[in-house]
Amino acid sequence: MDYKPTDESTLDFLRDVPITKVLYCIPNGMDELRAIERGIPSNLEAGTSTTFRSERYLEFNPAGVDKGAGLRQLAELLGISLVQSCNLLVDSGIQGLAADMLCPDTHLPTPAD
């Protein structure tokens, strides 16, 4: 998927463009990112899911579309449990993603463990 970074102060230039995802990146900017989320008009917020990660990203996706939902669907298609799918991520070296975002109720080993 192509993307184009911008310094525009509004998103008006995207008015007629189909959008899959909007991603804000502000390193060490959680307060500012939370303010951006709070400032979203209610008519734009409807049908939208927001996610914060890595103390620098704010993502806007269609409601119900996120990494956790994708992993749950993959686990179902593979006929395995969500914990087993998280373990596959750990085995692949993606333990931080699995532990922090997808399986918060499951303690998976991280490099610090």
C-alpha cells in the first residue's frame, strides 16, 4: 500500500479519497496523541476504532479492524487457540507484539524474562 507523509494541518485534502487507515506518529507524544483523539468530531468517530502503541502512534481504523481481531480470525481459521497463535508469534521473535497488543491477559516470555 502506498502512503504519503504530510505536514498538512487538516485532513481536508483527503475528503474524496477512500481511506483504510490514518496513522499519527509523535515520538514521546502520548499527551498530544490523546488530545488528537479527544478532538475527533463525533460524526467521524462513529465506526472508527483508535489504538495507541509504542508511546508514539495513534491509529484510526474501521471499527473492529485491528491486529487482535486479525489474530483471532487467523487462529479460528487454523483451528488453534488464541494463546497458541500468540505462542507462534513468540516463536517467530515477535513476543513484544504478542504480549503487549494481542494477548494482554497471557504472560508470554519477553527478552527481560
